[in-house]
Amino acid sequence: MIELHLHLDGSLSESELNEIKRKFYASEDVPYTPVRFDGRGGLGEYLKCFRYPLLLLRKPESVYFAICALSERLHAQGEEYCEIRFAPALSAGIEGVAEIADAAERAACDLNGKGVYTGIVFCCMRGAPEKENLAVAKTAADKIRNGKGVVGVDLAGDEGRYPNEDYSGIFAFLRESETPFTVHAGEARGAESVGSAILFGARRIGHGVAAASDERVIAMMRERGVLAEMCYTSNLQTGAWKGGREGYPLRKFISEGVKVSLNSDNTTVSGTDLKREYSLLGINGEEARILYSRAFEAAFPNAAAAAFFVNRGKGHL
Ligand SMILES: [Zn+2]
């Protein structure tokens, strides 16, 4: 299995969080708040579940430990390659980005050396100052050139309040530096948000469920080979998808020739994992083969996990 859309802060287990607290924050008061969404209150309540993990990701050593623990757990569960994303500036502010980014890169590099193939995606945040997002994007671009584990950039956060157009400067930098990026879109806004993210240069779209309602956006995705990173349980919980299992657009996208992968988004907050997502949607063998193949093709160019892709013959599935 390949997972392309997974947030570090939303996927650390209670026991991993306890271990981080004990190892790195023993002398500090870190107030606990629930990390698992109880299904009530939509996106606002969902996002509150990230508070506690974020407080435990303020130090480079805790970020390193968290990436290793999560990657090794996913590897043990049968995930062959995973892209883990998080926002370095949320961990330590703009002045801490470089140190946090170094720790993340070191973690991916050490993991990849052990045959646990993880790529790191840095999230810029909707609502954050442009200076901060630019620092994250520039750090990612430098690290991608290093080829040691950082593979791409994401734009995450409150899509409803902050439209793509507010981030045109960041997108321009990413395009000009040929930094691969994905954008959370079509989750809290309509199909037009997916369309504009594609026009800004996104190679993948986080969620993208709203695109299903607009054939023109579907055609854009198909023609440009843009992959939708779909996350079923998360979409139900946040209200991004209200139609139930039968109408969930994953199969529509596949039948219309749009690239799709299935992902868990936040294993802890959403109380799920990749196998459960496949099972909830009743993915059959042929569909699983298609999802794997598309995820494989759309994984960000990845020198760090080169051994995995060379072994698997990237592009020849
Ligand atoms: Zn996400």
C-alpha cells in the first residue's frame, strides 16, 4: 500500500504521544486535550484534536522521534511508501523552521536508509503570514534539491476562510522553483477551488471531493493528470462529503479517468487507517490495483526513496 496524504500531528497514537511527552517534555506542563474526534461539531471541533499533538511537536528531537515512530508503525502495517506532512512553522514559529526541517529531513533519511520509505511534505498554512509560508516553501525547495527525504509542499488549513488566491505569491515561488506541491481544496469550498489550485500549478489535490460536481474541473484533472488524494472517513467527519458511501466520488473519478489515491488523512483524529478506508468503501482487487498504480505514479519525485521506486519500476506498473 502507498499513502500520500497523512498528517503527522493527526496520526500519532496516544501511546506515541505519551512517549514523546515522557521523553522530551517531562519537566513541562503540556495540557492534554482529546486527540480523537467524537463525530460532533464538524470541522471546527475536528481541528481542536490537533492541539495536544502540536504542543508535543515544538522541539526538533520530538519531531524526529514522531516521524520515525509513525513511519515504522505504518511500515509494520504493510505500507510500502508514505508521504507524511506537517507544518514546521506551527511547531516552532518562523525562527524555528530551519531546525525543525533539519530534524524531519534527518528522520526520513535515516528511515529510508533502513528500508522504511517515507517522504516528508511541508505544509504552508492558510491564514499564516506570507513571510512565514514563504520561509517554509523555500526551506522545502532547498531540501528537495538535497534529495534526502523532503519531497514536496502542501497548502493546508481553513479553505473556507482563506481562498487560494490569497496564496498566489507562494504558488508562484513553488512553480518557478519547480517544487512539487499539493493543495487541500474542494474540502470546504466548491469545485472552483480545485480548478484554481490546478491553474496555480498543483500537481495533486488534497481531498478534491467537490470537483465531482463540475465536469469542467473533472476534465481539467484528467487532462493535466492531477491526482485527488481522497480521505473518506475524514470527509464524512468534517462534512466535506455529505452523500454517504454509495455516492462518494472515488469511483466516479476512476471511471472518468481522473487519478485517485485513497488515504487516511489523520489516523488518530479520525480513528482510522488505510486498510479500514479500503474496507469501508468496499474496494475490490481491481480497484486496489488502480489506486496503487496511480499513487505510485503521483508520488512526488523522490530521490530519498529512490530505492523503492527503482525496485518497483516507477512508471511501469
Ligand atoms: Zn489533510
